[in-house]
Amino acid sequence: MAKTLIIGAGGAGSVCIKKCASLPDVFGSIHVASRTLEKCRAIQADCVNPIGISQIDADDSDAVYALIQELDAKIVINLALPYQDLSIMDACIRARVPYLDTANYEPKDEAKFCYKWQWDYQERFKEAGILALLGSGFDPGVTNVFTAYAQKHYFDEIHTIDIVDCNDGDHGHPFATNFNPEINIREITQRGKYWEEGEWKEIDALSVSKNIDFPEVGERKGYLLYHEELESLVKNIPHLKRIRFWMTFSDSYITHLNVLQNVGMTRIDPVLFNGQEIVPLQFLKALLPEPSSLSDNYTGKTCIGCIFEGIKDGEKKKIMIYNVCHHQACHEEVGAQAVSYTTGVPAMIGAKMILENTWTGTGVFNIEEFDPDPFMSDLNEHGLAWKVLEL
Ligand code: NDP
């Protein structure tokens, strides 16, 4: 029987834990380890089946290794922060246990995420004879699987991809982020980037926007951002001429963000305050609502998908594959808002693909490298139904 170790008891972690706990035949006994034991305890009290918990600092690779050994875990699902990716990967290699995450590595002192650090683990995972599945959230994650599915069933050549992400919900707070505030704000305030005709093109942060028609939502303003799945899809999808990522933000959100930036609250370098060093963005995180606390009164829905253009049988073709997820429905099911839900469910499904030996291999993989069909089928079964629109 499998034993599953999940690290991170935040918004996405809590969803993944509850979803895994509801499938004991696949995930066996579940153990949750995170920085704050209280949060693990709260999830434990909320789970339908019993789970184990413990406190851990996942920056400490030895501690993660010791816990994997003690539990005899068969898989590690990393839903802590991107900073912990490498220490957890190191522990998995030592213990020869498969690894999965939803966000690529990012050093604490530089707002720069990229796959290079984790791709560099390729040989070590191969030598250990185990699999690492990178980016099994929604975006990255499901958007990559949508792309693999479009490539397999709808196109001979995909020429352009626009990944479009809309949260049309209302949590009732003047300003809050839907996933970890520190990671979210670092992502949004860095320079934008997209890929066209074989090269990366950079823009100032949030300087390019356009209205996008989101199915079941309507027209909303999307901003061009750099997002991690662009890096792997450029590598793994042949014939691609352009790929971009768009995310919607309300005018109020942008105004808050501008003010915070202008006064220095989004800085990630330490400043001296009352004789003590503090990082303004970390202090800001401490003031903002936890993503996992937003779901109570969250209304509205998310719509995330990919618009593909290309060629099939010599004819031009354009389709969109997307999911719509309702905040309230997620809250009723697992006590979470839709952004945590759309991350936690694909993490569970990715782990299920590995534990059931549906996806096999040794080395470090991005999710679009596997057969998308079983994952797509599980999305429908486990709460993230998708649709294909012929445009
Ligand atoms: P949260 O901040 O809600 O949760 C993060 C959890 O990790 C918290 O419980 C936190 O502990 C724990 N943690 C932080 N540092 C450590 C550490 N050193 N050791 C052990 N545990 C630690 O964030 P989210 O749940 O919103 O996001 C989780 C991950 O999912 C992030 O990597 C995020 O980037 C990713 N994500 C991916 C998405 C996708 O679609 N691919 C979308 C959204 C998020 P504490 O409670 O003490 O703070």
C-alpha cells in the first residue's frame, strides 16, 4: 500500500490533501508535513479519513529525507513554496522516491523562476531510477496537458498558443492574492516576456493588455505576463511560432499593486527597521489574508484555458480548451477557493498518474511530455471538467 507524503499545508496543499485522502486505494495512508503544525492539525480535523501530521522545515533536506525514510513514503507531493523545490528533490533522490510539484524553483533573493535548476537534476533522477513531475498545478499543469491534448487530437502543427487565466471571483477584501502573496507578487511585478519566431521578447511589467472573451464569463482585460509553462512548452511543442500568457486583474487590484510598489512594499531585499532586518514583501505577506482563508464568502468563478491556432489536414484551425470553476462549489466541497482548488486537484491527479503507473519513466519531466488522455479523463472525474470550443 502506498504511503503519500504531502509537504505544505496552505491553500493548494489543503485541497490536495483532502482529495488524496478521499482516494485511499490510490494514496494509502497520508502524512502532511509543513512549517506550522497548527495548519496541519486544522486540515487533519477536516479530513474524511485519518491522516498523519508533523512539523518540518523543508529547506532542511536532511529532515525531509529522514521523514521520507521514517514513513517509508512512496511519493512526495511538494505544495510548499518554490524555494523548497531543490531541497525536497535532493531528499527524494537520496530516498529514491518520486517527486511532484506545482511551481518551478525560485531563489529567495532573486525574483526569477526558471526550470534550469530543476532540469539540471535530470541525470540524478535517472540514476536514482525515479521520476520527477514538474508543474502539476493548473497553470502550469493543466494548461500544459490541454496543449498536449490539442497536439494529439486536434492539430498536425500548433502555431500559436495564448494561455488565458481569468479569476472573475469576489472575495470581499479590498486587496488579497489568491495564492501565496509573496510568490504571487514577485511573479506579477517582474518584467513580462513572451516567445515569438524563435526568440524571447521582453516588456515592462503589466505594460501590455487586451480584452479577452472568456467563455461563461464574458470580456475581461488580460495582462501579458511571463509564466513558467511558456519555458517548457517552447521546448516540447514543435512548430510553435508564438506563445503568450495573459492574466486578468481588476483596476482596483492594479491600483493597489502600483501603490505598494511605489512605496517599496514589494521589495525583496532586506531593509533595516528598528535595528532589525526585514524584507518588505515578507512583511506585506504577514498583513494580507492567507489564500486558504478567502473561501468563506468567495463568489464567482475562474475560467482558465488555452487558445490554439494551427493546421490540421492542411486546413487552418483554431480551438480553445478551458475549465470553469466556481469558488462556492469548491468551498462547499473542500472548504477552499477556486484558485487553491484548481492547483490542488491537478497535483492529486499527477500523483495518481505516478502511483498507478499510468505515467512511468526515470528523470525529470514536464507534464506535457506524458499521454494527456488519462489525466484529462481524471480532470472530468475529480472536479475540473473541461470543454473544447471550435473557434
Ligand atoms: P500557501 O502560502 O497558502 O501555502 C504554502 C505552504 O507551504 C504553507 O503551509 C507554508 O507554511 C508551507 N511552507 C512554506 N515554507 C515552508 C518550509 N520551509 N517548510 C515547510 N513548509 C513550508 O501557498 P499556496 O498553497 O497558495 O501555494 C502553494 C504552492 O502552489 C506554491 O509553490 C505556489 O507557487 C503553487 N501554486 C501553483 C499554481 C499552479 O497553477 N501551478 C497556482 C497557485 C499556486 P506556513 O503555513 O508556515 O506559511
